[in-house]
Amino acid sequence: MPSYSELFLPLCLALCVPLCTGQSVLTYFVTPNTSTHCPGDPCYNLTTYVQNPAKYLQSYSTFILLPGVHYLDSKGPAIFQNLVNLQLRASDDCSLMSRNISTIVHQYGFVPYASDESISFSESSVQILCNNPSGLAFINITNLILYNLTILNCGSTFGLNVDQNCSVYMQDITNLIMDGVSIQNGTGFGLMGVDVGGESAVYRSSFVGNNQFVKDSIQRVQMDGLQCESKGTYYVNTLSLQLFGGNAYFTGRTPYLPATSATPQLSFSMCLFSLGVDGSMRVFTSLESPRGTGLIIDYDNANIDISDSTFYRNQANLGANLYISLSDPPSSAVVRITNVYSSKGIGIGSGLVLSLYHFDNLLLPVSNVTNSIFECNSKLGVDIVLPISIIANSFITGTTFNSSDVTVRAAISKFSDCNFINSTISVNLTRVYYNNCTFLYSPSKFVSTNSYYEVCDLVHSPSTVIYGMSNYSNCVLDYSSIDTLNAVLSLNGRFSCSHSSRQTNGGCIFLYTSTIVFNPGANVTFRNNTAINGGAIYMSGISFLNYTSPLSVTVSFLYNRAYVFGGAIYVDQPYFNFDPNHFCFYQFNNAYFEFHELDDVIVYSPLIAIAYVEGNTAGEVGSVLYGGDGSCRQSESDGLTIAATFIKAGPQIFTSSVISSDPLYVCQCNSTDTSAITCSNTVLQRYVYPGEIVQLQLASAGQNNSITPGVVLIFENTTDAGVVLVSVFRTATTCGIYTIPVPYGEGSLSSTRYFATETSIGTTFQNNFQLNVHVLQCPVGFDENKEPPSCVCEPLLASYGITCNISDQTIQRSGNEWIGYVTNMDNATVRVLGITDQCPYDYCINESRVQVSNFDYQCAYDREKVLCGQCRSGLSTTFGTSQCAKCSHYYLLLVIPFALMGVALVVMIFLLNLTVTNGTLNGLIFYANIVRINDTIFFPVTGDNGFAKFLSVFIAWLNLDFGIETCFYDGMDSYAKTWLQFAFPMYVFGLVGAIIVAGRCSSKISDLCKYNAVPVLATLILLSYSKILRTTIVIFSFGAIDAGNTTVPLEWLYDGNLRFFEFKHALLIAFGILITTFIIIPYTTVLLFLPCLQSKSDWRFLSWVNKLKPLFDSYAGPYKDRYRFWSGMLILLRLPLYLLFAISYSTNVRLLVIVIALFFYSLLLSSLSVYKRWSHSVLEGYFLVNLMAITVTKLFDPSSNNPFAVSVIVQIELNAFIIVFNGTYLSIALASEKECQTSYPLQIPLRFGISRTQHTARMGGEHLLENCHGHGTYQDSR
């Protein structure tokens, strides 16, 4: 910056030259009005002087303006021309006043800013005020001085060849000095200087509000781009938008300057340029458009020095605050800008525009910007414009750019100790250096530029490099990123990039056909960066990581994160996956490899790891690296392939997803371990039925066989259309189950599916993954439906309400339905599908899905074949249940304990007098018979319920059944079991018969058994009757199986594998006929018609009735005489209930019939009073009510909801039955025994055949017989 004395040296020379040459100096006093006292003569107002130019406007003149307002109008514009040594100055007694810019802002209606208060300027008490278009013009003057003047509201063309209005016009001025001059509120330019040369200086001057009108002529116009302050409504003069102008404009274009002129020297110091408006503010189209409203310097050649000045709130298309253009400067030309404050300019390059151009690019002028501040300027804050070629060097030191846009186009630009805050940097066609600079929220864009960062910090400041190179040395990038296009990033020293988070690819660096060079000694760290793909680096196109000296380079990727792929690095170079001859994305000297042979190929592997990774993650796969791994070439490896990763893992878990890539293979997953996949050549076979789908557990895999998501395409090679795409699906980061489309047609059909993956360069078949699909004919039980293709239930099954499921080849059956193969009656070698709802007992599972490949799944208890009638191989039928069990021939030894049990039973009945003559057993036995015939309903085999098992066994014993699950020998089947069902009753009958016969032959045995033998026999016959009846019904039961239009034979119901009435079964039928003829029918008939038979016993053919009278009386004894047939009534009631068991397999039907029968029987019993003792009636009524209760409970059993609760209720009811029965029986038995022992101590030998008259006469009446030894049991005294 020039000193004060340097600025005023021309002034001193101008004053001294006249004295030295003898030239007199003319002094004129200028008064604001005629009343003002003048210090000397002449003394006139300014208008008088300018209207007499020949007399007063001469060389070596000094006009001293007295304090006050000096008026100029259109009649008297002040034009000074062709003069030497001219001065216009204020008198020594003038005063300077300070004024704040905020008053001007208020005057013009601008939106006030807080910063307005900090900007001020000085005004002189000497003011030149233009009432009409007027002003001051200085033409062809050497040594011009303007001092301490304020010029207001002026603007004129002066009748000269001037394109724009201006308040002060200067042309061809040599050595201009302006000190303390303030030009305000002018129309057009406040000052226009054309060809101002020599050594010219403007000092302590202000240019404010020029080309603005007063507030009344202003309307509101919305302006974009204001920064730092509220972007509200900005006020501009609408009229001024039609006029060119601004605060100050200096131009020195050819032909104004002679070619021999010395380089002009223009200096500006301690000046203010504010609130100027360029009237041409339209779309900027060329450099010839008017520009700059604060200060415009537009020269071919000049040395420019601007220092300690302020440029504030000017607006223009280009260079609003400061515009400097040198169109043809020599290499010695210098532009110095020092301690300048430029703020809140509006327009392109609103802070500063430097345009330095020279035709010879070897002669480079220099611009220096030092210790300045550019802030809050809209659009571009600094713009060094180079329209054609590189022609200048710029050096910017200690300067702050705040909220400004910086565009640099100099040949060499050097920024030292600079701060960029909220600014945008754009550098084109040049080299730019940043040394010890700080970037905060300041993005940079470099186009065809070499940029150099040394010891710089970039925070929230992303960079873009296009066609150039960026060098970083000892730099820190925090929350910042770098994008490249055909560029090189050169990293030196320590380089750190961290905390960069972007919703695009490449958290820290995005490379497109670019290279990162890690120079020797580089220590590079990428930490905590985040992006969609490539948390730290994203490499696209042909991009590389180049290690010039790997041993001295350290590169670390720490805790970077990708939302999708590549937590540390994403390599988007898909040809790496398919052509091993391409270069690796990492390149370094061949000396750092070792080689070995692999499959006759020389394979090079790195000797060192050149990237350290730790804690990197990816949202899907490739937590460290996505793409780029595998076989490739080093540029110096002479074509040798390498197959090794360049990564060294830190303390992190390496899984298959750490290194991944685009999907290359379609792989089959392990069914148990979904992380294990098989990617080798695979050909799968699948067999399906029409309507079925094929589902495969698949994954797509990339490099290193790592699971990676992608798109899988399925093709079919058809005869007519060739290869056809049939399906597309997207895989995930884990194994998934995918549905494969299946072709359908007539009969069996086979097709092959080829699987491929979709990558960024197209479809690839990297491994031979095929699926051969074979469509089969519908299985048994299914018919093929044509449209849509499917397998549905056969009509036969559908008619029974059966549902079929081809997906698992099952048939849903329910209740007692049985489905399976049966033999064709016409052709025994042909089996057909049949169905019946007569599955016996609990052979079949109530609800089950039947596999058509194995119908035995519907069978319970390890049973199989037709009607589930047989046990599986190696198992045997058991007594007591329908279950099958493993048996051996040693089980035949069980005959011994069962024989002893028969003896024990007879002895117990004898000793305890548990006979039907007591009247308490009749209801009990009926109760036990009904429960036993329905034991599969009342005691289903569910769980391990010990108490239910006890009740079941107790009821079975009351029916002379074993009750416990056992078998007699290995291989026992239902046929043998049926024969053996008759054995135990016959054995017990034999025991009693033997006792009776022995009693007739031996008085000792007779005395021992006393009077109980006949009642015991009667009791055992009654107990056996239900077992014999049920077994006989089983013999005659057959199963009718529906086979549709096919005739099939009847099967024996309880073993469907035995045809009904074939030889083996015919033997059973013959025996059943004998049992029915000689036991069941006679027994039932005699007991039912007993009173009638006894009344006709005198008939000859009924004489046997009297012989069996003791046996009959054992049944009739407890009843009143008129109801002696009641035992037969109960026997008759059993017949329909037992037959119902044989013909109906509907649980609800059976239970409902039982309830109805018991209800009417209970009504009949309660109304007739059939027992002699009321307690017997009550007891039997209780049994009936209890039986109805458990039956109703099961009838309304919501078994599907809570079968266990119902089972508990039934068990409680059965338990109550046992307790009541035992209590009642003991009380009655004890009372009867005591009465008989005290009153009638008689002994009655065992003997049949005496008449009732004889017996009554001998024993003293019937009363004795009824009330003592058995209630109707007769005794012989012999």
C-alpha cells in the first residue's frame, strides 16, 4: 500500500512547478450564496464560474469552495477541459462530518442489516448539489486535484459523447488526486474516468448510493442470493434498472490511451463504495455487458493498488462490489488488493472480479490479494475471469472468504493462510495451491486443474475434481468428501478422511475412471465414513489404487459403514468378475509378489498386506470389500495372474460376507446350515404333480463364494422359441426359499431350467446350475384337473366329503372312515381304492391326513392293511385293548395266572355272596356292560392317566374281560383273539359246574359251599352273557367297502384282511350260530318269559323248568312276583344297544340312543317299583342316572376344545358310582347276614329238582326263603 506522502507527491509537484517556472497561480473563491463573506476576490457562486469558462476556467487555477451548498443546474454544468494543474478544494475552515451507512439504507428503502451500523464515511461541509441533470466534467487535464468535496444528486451526459449519465466525468486525466471526496445519489455513475493515467490516487473518498433515486420512486423487487442476513425483500430502484451506472468506473481502452503512454498507476486507499446499482442488471451474456457498481477498473494495461477500502451492498450483473479487468497487461503488471472488506454484493462475482488477459501466455501478470475479507456475497465472491487462456498468476494471503463463491481461473493461484467459510470454490484451467488453509462448509470444484493442498483442514467441505490432479499433503478431511472424474488423487504424508456421510456412493472418495496414488511415506486413514455403497471409497469405471512403494505406505479403513454394499471399498468394475486379464484395482510393484503354480498357471500372491481393515460394516454384504477381488493382473506383472486379497484383517470376524461382489453364481443352500452353500456345477432333479410348485432353497454368490443379493433369471430352452426367460426373482443376503415355475401338459412332461445372474454388464452363466423338472401323473386317490392344472380328489372320495392335498400327497379323513386298497372280486391280482365309514373299534385315528403312498398312516396302535385289521409285522394283537404289542411265546405261561384268577373269582363270589340274588348286582352289571361296549368312547387312550386306566380295568373285570393289555403268544391276531374270548367264560362255567357236581357227590363239599353254588352260577352266567353276546356280534360283523364302479368282496369287519365267510371265518360263524342258538336265544327267552313258563311247568314238555327253578329263582328273587321277568327285560334291553355297537360307528348316534333308552327305562323303573326292597330300586336308579350322566357328558363333549376336562368329569362320575355301590352293598349285606344268622341258622345242601310245595312245607314257608339265604334261593334239607 502506498504511503500518504507517496499519494500526495504529484500534488506537491503540481503546486511547485508553477512557482519554479514563474507561472502564476489563479485562486478563485466559490461562495454558496451572495450573502456569504468571502476571504478574497474574485468570489462568485459556482454557476457564475462555469458559465464563463474563457474568463475563469484556466490552467493553474485553484477553486476554493466555501462551506455550504453549491448548486448546479442544467444551464450550468461545470466542464473543465484542456487544463494543467487544476484544483477544486474546500476552504480550510470546512468541517468533515461522519455519516453511517444505515441512514442511506433507510433513505433508499433497503432492508436494513445489522452490519449497516458498522459502515460509515465522511462528508464535507462543502456540498455541490445538482437540482437538474448536471454535474462536473474534467477533460484533458494534467494534475487534477479534488479535495474535501461532497457531490450530491448529480448526473448528466454534459452534451458530450458520453454513453452513460454520471455525476463526475473525467477523460484523459494525467495524475489525478481525490482526497476526502464523497459522491452520493447520482444518476448513472457517480464517477466515470476514461483514460485516467499517470500516477492517480483516490484517498479517503466515498461513493454511496449512485444510480439510486429517492425512496418515493422505489418498488419492491425480490432478489435471490443474499447470504448471511435474512433473505427477505430487497429494494431496488426500478427506473435505474433501465440505466447504466454505479459508484465509480475507470476505463482505459484503446484508442483512448496513446501507445507511448506509460503504464497507468491507479491507487485507492481508505475508500468506501456502497449501495451502487448497475442499471443493466439483466442476464449476464458476455464480458462487454456493463458490470461493477462499487468500483470498475477496465483497462488494457495498468498497475492497480487497492488498500484499506470497503465495498458494501452493491449490485450488478458481474463484479458488483469490485470489478478489475486488464485486457492486455505486460508481465510486469501487478494488481494489489490489501486489507479490503467486500460484503453483501449481489450478482455474479459480487465480491470481486479479476479479469487479467494477455495474448502471450508466457507473459504472466500478477495479482495479489492480501489480508482481505470477502463475505456474504451472493453468487461468486471472487472471480478471476479468463475467457480465452491462462494468462495470470494470483497470490492470495491471509484472506477470509465468508459465505462467498470463489471462482479461480488464473494460471497459478496460491492461497496461503486463508479461511473459507460457507463459500464455494470453483477453479478452472489452472493450478491452485492451498497452504495452511482452512475450509469450513466450503465445497470446491476443480476442472482441468492441478490443485495442491498442504497442511489444510477441510470440514464439511466436499471437493470435485474433473480432468485434473489433486495433491493432498498432511491434510485432514472431516465431514468432507472428494468426487473425481478422469482425475488423479495424490496422497502424501498423513492424510485422514473421517465422518463423511453421504446419501450417495463413496462416503469419502468417489472415483470414476480415476486413480488414487499412495506416495512413499503416506499414512492414510479412512475412519467412520458412511455412504449407500462404499463407506470409504467407491470405484467406478477404470479406477485404481496405486501403491508406489507399498513397504512405506500405511492405509487403514476403520469403522466405515455402507448402507448396502462395501463397508470400506466398493469396486464397480464388473469386468473384474469375468476376465482375469484385466488389471487389478490395486496396483503396486511386481517385486512385492511371490509366485506358485496352480492348475498349470503361475499365480502371484502379495507378500504384504497393503490395507488394514477393522470394524467396517455393510447393510447387506461386503463389509470390507464389494467387487474387485479375485484373479486379475498387475500392470508390472508381465501378464501373470494373481489370486489373493490385498486386505489384512484387524480384530474383526471374517465371514463369507466380508468380501463379496455382484452375484456370479446361483448356489444351493444346505438344508440344515443355511450359511453353507454349494456353488459348483449342480444339476437338480425334481418330480412334481400337476398343480404342485417347486421350491428351492437358493442364494446367489459373488467372489469367494460369498452370499450376495442380486437378480436371478431362469431360462428354458424350448424347441420352438429357443431360449426363453420364464422367471426372475431377487435373492437376499441369506438363503431363501424360491418358487420355480413348472410347465404342465398332458401326462408326464420334463423340462430343464437354466439359472443365471444379472450383473451391471448383463446376464452371466458362471456356473452350470440346472433344474430338471419332471411332471408326473396324479397319484392314487387323485384325478387330474385340466384347468387350472391340478390334482384333485377322485369323485369317489369327494362324494364322502374327503379333501385332498397334492402338495404333500395326503387325503384328509375323519371319524371312522378308512381309505385304502382292496382286492377286485373279479380279479384278485388287481387292487382298487376303496372307502368305508366302518373302521371298527378305535382301529383308525379320528382325524388324520393319510399319505397316499402309505394308507397305514390312518391306523392307530401300529395296525395296518385293510380296515387296519392287522398288527404290523412283528407285533401281536393284545387282550384288553385294540393295541398291538411285541410278544413272545413265553406269554403262554400267562394261562396259569389267568386260571388262578378264575378260581379266585369263583371263590370271591362264594365267600362274599356277590350274587344276583342280593338284588344289588343287577343294575351294576347292566351299568358295566353298557360302559364296556363303549369303552373306546368313555376311555380313549390319551396320555398316561393311571386312574382312568384303573376304572377301565375295573369295568372290564365286571364283564369277565382281562382289562389289562397283554397277549398270549407271538403272532396272535384278531381271529385267534376272537376264539380266545370264549375261553375264560367257559372256563369259569366249568369251575362252577364242577363244584355243583362235586356237591352232589360229596356232602363235605356240599356243606362247604352251603347254599351259594346255584346263585354263583347264575351270577357268572349273567356276567358272561354280555361278553358272549358281544363276541358273537363281532363274528357276524362285516365291512362293506365302497370302490365305486368296482365290485369288491365283503370283509370281516374286525380283520379286513380276512374275507367274510371264507373258510377260517366260516368256522367262526358256525360256532357263533351254535352260541346264538343254544345260549343267547334260550337264555334271553327263558328269563324274559319266566313267569309264564313257571306257571305252565306242569306241562310235560316244560318239566325242565322245575328242574332249573333254583337257577331261575336266583334271577327273580329280588323282584316282586309280578315282575319276576325283570331280569329278562334287562337282557332284552342289552340286545339293541349291543347291535347298535355293531352297525353304527357314529359316536353321537350311539350315545344318543343310549341316553334315550336309559331315559325311558328309568321312567319305567321309577313308576313300577319292581324290587321288593326300595333300596334296591334307589340303587339301580342311581346307576341309571350316573350312566346317563356320563353318556350325556360325552355326547356334548367339545372334544376338540378340552377333551381332558371331559375325561376328568367322566372319571369323577364313575368313581362316584363305585363308592355308592360299595357302600350300599356292604350295608345291605351286613344287615341281611346278621338277620339270617340269628333267626335261621340252616344248612341247605346243593341239589336241584325238588318241587316248590315240598320245599315250602319243609322249611316253614316262603318267608324264610326270601328273607334269609339269598332272597328266593331254595334249599334242600337232604
